Amino acid sequence: MATRVAILGSGNIGTDLMMKVQRSASLELAMMAGIDAESPGLARAQALGVPTTSAGIAGLVASPDWADIAVVFDATSATAHLHHAEVLAAHGKLAVDLTPAAVGPYCVPIANLDAHRGARNVNMVTCGGQATIPIVWAASQVAAVRYAEIVASISSRSAGPGTRANIDEFTQTTARAIEQVGGAGRGKAIIVLNPAEPPLLMRDTVYLLMAHADPNAVRDAIDDAVAQVASYVPGYRLVQPPVIDAIEGLCMPGEAPFDGLKVTVLLEVEGAGDWLPKYAGNLDIMTSAALRMAELMVQ
């Protein structure tokens, strides 16, 4: 029997997630909640026969289906989730947080999903984090990653009001997750909203400074990580093989010089086109990870 779930947020991320939940064998979408009665996301939900409310979480809690809903996906904003998390916890609901609020532990499928399957509130980091942390994590399984920097470039058209309002939280949350989940000693994150027309696919660049290791082992680990992510986000791929250079006497602030490797990884994420066109791979990488987490939590 499918577990009943709800989605908070009728923007781009919430609507793309709705399309994916509709295909899940273990989850049943009971309601979508937004705060704009005229939003395209609520209109699409209504067209699909999904019950909706434009009264936000208050409307969701007041709905006759509330008692049967076990999991709530929050695709609103970091600030809103701070309130939503309290409400959901008070009602005993599981929360899958797609905002950068980071109330619960950071979760990235190939790195640590199973470790947090018992959590009541899990955070899916950010689209940039979901795309790049698997690379950092893979490299850290081979040798210590001293520093990791990621640059996520997404089409401006794919960034709705929630994403734009959360730029600071995006960089902060992603950087912390690079360290806590990816295993880097230090992490840094940058997001670029690309205004190019026609819109370009999501592109991510990962720069790593790591201890000395066999370059082939590093490449193999990265290739394996890419294959694992592509198993649930088919449009996820390397633009070219990782570039690995030897470095000598590198000085990190406050640390002794060390010899090791500089690794550059270029990624591309093509979306499935469930809601926005295929250039919006940032939606797919986030919503697919959240769906995988929810399905694991209710097993």
C-alpha cells in the first residue's frame, strides 16, 4: 500500500517533484499546498486531480486528508521551513526539506542516505550540493580532500522566487555539506544564475585539493559516483574526464605546505523535462534525491 505524502510549495521545485511522486510505486500524493491561488503549479496539480490548497501549511493541516499523510516535502524557502518544521514535528509528520534551512541532517543519496533513514526531518542540501557532493565524497574515499570548491551554474529561467531568496543560504548550506557529507577539510560554494538565451543546461565545476593518491584510483572513484547518481538522474554526466595535476608545496591558510593532487571535474545535468524544459537539470537533481530519500524513509 502506498504511503500518502504532501508537497508544500507550488513553485518550480514543488511542481517538478509532484510529477515525479506521481510515478512512484510506494508514494501517493494526497495534496499540494501553496500560497498563491493563481500559481501554475497549483493549476497543474488540479488538472492532474491532486487536491490543493492556497492557504499554505495551515490549509494542509486543516484538510480532511491530513491525518493520513505521513511525509511532507517542503519546497518553499529556508525561512518558511523553520516554521514548517515545528508544525510538522508537533503533528508527528516526517519532513523532507528541499530548502537550505538545514534543520535536519544533510542527505546526499550515494553518500549517506541510509545513515539517516530514521531521522524525522532530513535536509536535501541544494541542487548544487546534490550535483557536486557525490564527487567530493568519492574522492575523499581515496585520499583526504583538504579543500573543495564548487561552482553551480543554472539557467536564470529555472530559478523561481524561492531559489532567488535563498542565495545566501544556498552557499552557506552547500559549503557546510561539502565538509560534513563530502568529507572535505574546507568547503566553498558559488552559484551563478545564467541569463543566457536560449537557456543552458545546468553546469557544475568541482575543484579539489587533496592528499597524494593514485590518479587512476581517483578517476575510477569519480566515474563510479557519476554512474550511481545517473541511476536516478539519467541526465547527470561528466563533460570530460577529470583533470588531475600533481601539486607540490601547496600552502593552505594556517597549515603546513603539502604535496598532493589538484582535481578539476566538469559536470552537466540535463533535466527530464517533467515541469520545465530539459535545461532545468537543477530541478531534477534535487527532486530525484528527495524522492529517493522519502521512499527509503517509509520502507
